[in-house]
Amino acid sequence: MNNATAILSTDNLRMHFPVKGGVFQRAVAACKAVDGVNLTIMPGETLGLVGESGCGKSTLGKTIARLYEPTSGGIAFEGNELADLSRSQLKPFRREIQMIFQDPYESLNPRHTVGTIVEEPFVIHKMGTRAERQQWVADLLAKVGLPESAAGRYPFEFSGGQRQRIGIARALALKPRLLICDEPVSALDVSIQSQVLNLLMELQREMGLSYLFISHDLAVVKHISDRIAVMYLGRIVELAPAVEICNNPVHAYTKALISAIPVPDPTHVPDRVILEGDVPTPIDPPDGCRFAPRSGAEHSPEMLETLPPFKEISPGHWVEACPVCAPVRHAR
Amino acid sequence: MGEVEPKKLLEVRDLVTAFDTDAGQLTAVDGVSFAVRRGCTLGIVGESGCGKSVTAMSIMRLLPQPMGKILAGEVLFDGRNLATVPAEDMRSIRGNRISMIFQEPMTALNPVHRIGKQICEVLTQHNDLSPDDAWQQAVEMLDKVGIPSPEIRATEYPHQLSGGMRQRVVIAIALACGPELVIADEPTTALDVTIQAQILQLINNLQRNLGMSVMLITHDLGVIAETCDEVCVMYAGRVVERAPVKELFANPRHAYTQGLLSSIPRLNGTPKSELQTIDGMVPALSELKPGCRFAPRSGREHAPELLVERQTLKEISTDHWVEACPVCARG
């Protein structure tokens, strides 16, 4: 992977949370939500991140935005290392990386007007005069397709789709380079979902934004992404261009995930891999192939103990090469 | 013809359900008609607020009291009108002959009772069973819905189970008395896709083995395509289109159905292409018009009288019904 031109790259990024127990609430185990992730995002690119609940995809997004302090590993934004920076050192980078959240009902302060919410980033970063800021707010609202009068109203007066637009306007205020979108359309109805997806694609073309697009819905992710990373129990198991990963999935988990999606076509005969059981807990997971217990295939003890290598099997198509879950013939 | 049509087990005719609110009486379901045939699955699809859950609650007579009321229409179940049967009789039907699977398996289960006990409760309510026999049957039900080591699981509490397992327990409770009709309200919406696949397969298998009828409420057209025989599309409290599943997907006639089908991103679609959208949003219950309710979002010019006069459902081909607004349902 070419890290030189990437807008963002992570290097073996880890985010572990202590699990406390016992009388003295000591750390008794570690919840390895993100456990050794290497990703790059190029300028103007959308990297999709899919996985089931509890796989660590939201934690990864928040760690990249430095809402968490990573346990170890690196986060390089345009060559600047963010992982060890203090709050004040981070401030200039906060403008460059912004987030859009899933729940448009909970991510907007109900006591503030929309104008105040969208203006707040400018106030925090001490930008512009009051009049200038109001003009910027009006421009932003227009950009996301809301009427100018919205500035004087409160979030509860808007529907879910419109609230998500307010969230997008706030995220765009400081002209960021990278947007981390954490399930931005999951709470929306299908007809509204397509409106918001179109808006995100249009803004990307206009402003040259990069997106890390996190979702559990592979059809949505495939539609908006250039490349897709599939996450399972804190690790990326497969990474490839969007069309490639859907047409030629290699890892058993990716295959199961794709086959589980109900196709809106009654003449389609599903060729379904039904996975047994649930996603196991990320508390002290095995070091080796983490998909082994659900794969239904026999793994040798050493496969459960040693981390499978992340291999490029065709240009841009990477897979965690467990010999059982992802038999790779032409490894390079 | 010649084919023997499966008999209708449930027939809903012109159901009108309203709620008393501070803003006056709001009609959530406004003249809805459909039927569930024996052994078949009817899907009800629509966006939030279209009245699909209220329709289910009306059939089960579980409307929040005293605000919710069935104002008109009939709910014919095996010949009886459930809209008017006494509450006492309804209690012996609910959970016994018609049961329900809810969306949120955590809130549908009682957190302070053991799983086995919660299944026993339904069994003993409707059957004359000794506690031991009921427990035995509860364990068998857990086994039937694919819960490993059911004897141990029966003694556990809901919080000890994962989301998928809890939904299996909810299904076990719904099926405990061998109902003829199961109403599943978004049964897989809270679950991950791989778990959703497990649960849908389970419902399908149980339906085939037990010969029950299913009414499946969902917003996911993929789930509809995979599990249903017939589909009702609801919009703003009304059925706008009703057809056998293959017919509906191949030949959608109402502008809303067409919009819904073309606005979903598909796995085999062109990446980064612009998606079709339906402009605007679902109207609030307080601003509904008597005429074509999809008119403001259809992007098509409607004559004023179309907004004032209610259009009837018309059968345009065998079993394919569409709300005959001449603008939204033109061929």
C-alpha cells in the first residue's frame, strides 16, 4: 500500500478497553475492540467498513477521529502522527477530520437552534465575525438542501432525514478533508436513505472529501464506496475494491456476509451460507484466526495461535490468509 | 383456473383505526383490506408511520387503551369478526390461535423470569397442563427453535442470551400453542444480517412443518422477496398496492411501489451512481388528505379532485390490486 499519498493511514492500530472486576475493580481482562488494523484512505476516496455489531467498526472510526486514545499503533493524517498528540496539539487536526453519527435524534443538542449547532464549530475555532458566521451557516444549510429558515428552528421540528442533513452541515462547517460517517443512514427509511446517500456522493464530488463509511449494510456500502474493508472481531479480514469484493469474496466470513443479504428479487434463488452462532465476545479473543469457531471448518491448533498474514492476492485485494477460511492459491 | 385456492384464514376488510390525541382524533389506518391465506405468508411493507404496526395491533386487539380504537371495518378470522368479539374471547384466541413475534427481543421478554417459565406461562394459560408437563413442552419448544442445550437454557434469564437467541425464545413463545396465524412485526430488524438469515430460515422451516400462516411486517423489500407469497404495500395508512410477490416486483404499478423499489441500493448496482429518490417525506397523520396521499411526493401533476376524492382499490390483473389514482397508478 502506498502510504505516501494517502490522506490517512493507520499502522497496526489497537484500541483495547480494560474489563474491570473483583472487589477493587482491577482490570481483569481486555476487550480488544480494535486489534491491529492497517488501513489507508486516499484523497477523494470512500473506504467502506462493514461488519456485524460488536466487530469494532464504530470504535475504529472513533479512534481514527481521536475521540479515543489508542492503546498502541499509529494514525497518520497526511504524514502527521496523531496517535500520541495531546488535546491541544490535536486541535488543528480536529478541523480536518469530522464525524457524522448514526442517530440524528441524539447527536444534536435539543436545546440549541439549528443555527447555533452549525455555527458552533466556527465559535470553537474562533473564526469570523458574527455576521460572517451567520452567512457561512446559511451557505452550509443551502449546501445540504435545507431552507435558510431552518437556522432559527430547533432539531425536534425536523424529520430524521433532515436532522441527518443538519449533522452533515455541522460536520462540513470547518471544511474537513476526511469525514467519518458512522452508520449515517441506518436509522432512515429507504426513500430518505437514498436522498442522504446522494447528498454525500454529491458533496464528495464537489469538495473532494474522503469518507470512511461505516455500515452494517453491505448493499449501501457497496453503492457508495471505492474500496471495502470487512471487519470481524477487531481485525480487517478482507480489503478490496468494492466490485471485486462483492464478485470475488475470498474469506469465508465475507462470503457468508454477502450471501446473508436478502436480495430484493423474488426470482433470485439464494445460495446461502448460514453461519452458526453469534459474533463471539472480543474479550481476550484468540490470537490466530478469529473466525474459526463460526466457520464450521476444522482449524489446527497453530492456526488458532498464530496470526494469519494479511496477503495481497490480486492487485488491491487483500485477505487475512488463514489456510482454512481463506485458502489462497497464488499468494504473492 | 382449476387450481384450488388456499382458503383465507384472516380477512381484513376496510379497517379504520384511530387514536385520540391532544391534537384531536388521528386516523392511523384508513380503510385497509387484505387477506392471509392458509399456509401462506403475507408481507406488509411500508415506511415508518405508514400504519403497518397499528394494523397488526388492531388485529390482535392490542391497541393502547383508551386512545386507540377500531372505528370501522371487520377482522374476520376463521369466520369470526375479531373487531367485535368480547375481550374475554379475544384472550383465548391471542397467544393460542394467533400469536405475535415482536421486533425487540429484549423488551418482549420479561427480564426477571426464567426463559422456561415464560414459555410455560403461555402453555398453561391456554391448556390444562401440569407444571411438569408444561416445563417439558417448554424445553421441547426451545429445542425446536434451535437453541442448543435447551434444558439448561430454560433455566436462564433473557440477559444471559444473545440477541439472536432471544429472538428464538420469542419465536418459541409465539409458537408454543401451535397457532394458526403468526404476526411477525419486524422480527429481524434489530438483528445482524447473518443472524437475520438464521431467523428467517427458522421461521420458514417452522411454517412449512407446522402449516401455519404468517403475516410478516417489514420495511425491507429483500426480506419480502425472500419469504412472502403475497405483498401489501402501505403508504400513509392505506394499502396502495397488493399483489403476489413475483408480480409485484416484476410489474409494480403504483408510483410509490415503483419509487420504493428503485431507491434501494442493490449489490449488483452500479457503484457511486446516483440513486433514485422519492422527494419529500412521509406526511404527518394530521395533514392527510382524503384523496391520493402520494400526490405531493409523486412529482406528477394531480387534478384537484384527485386530492379530495378517495380512489378505490382496483384489480388490474388476477390478484393484483392497486389504488386507482389515474396519475399514480397509470400503466
